[in-house]
Amino acid sequence: MLTAYCYRSGEIGFGPIAPPETLFIARNADDQKLQDTVKGFARRSYDNSKYLVPGVPEAKDDHTAVVAVCEFMATINKALGK
């Protein structure tokens, strides 16, 4: 089971668990479906090397960043049928 998570920078990561310094996005038994869904709704970094949660990198404060992650989480979970 794969977990999607993000850092305060907005960078999205995938792994078996979300590291302590990250925010949980979603978990799914179908690893490929989770990655495809998250990457499909994510934004690309300027150098095209990272996937980012929309709204987080430019968030003016932590509260605004968390709101953006919650909105992204809802979008992903809806797309995954949860």
C-alpha cells in the first residue's frame, strides 16, 4: 500500500508511510493508480523535476498551505472513489 504525502515546500513524495515532517495526502492499495491520480492533479515545478501540491509553494503562511493540502487531498480522494 502506497502513501502520498507532501512537504511544506509543496513537493509531493510517495512511500510506505508519510515521514513525520510531512502532511498526508492519500493512501491506496493500487500503487500505480495513486501515483497516476496524484501526478495528474499536481503541478510541476519550474525545472519540471518535481510534482507540487497546487497553492502550497506560494502560500503566505502555514495555515494557507494546510488549506491547499486539504483541498488537494479531497480532490485526490474523490478521484480515487473514496
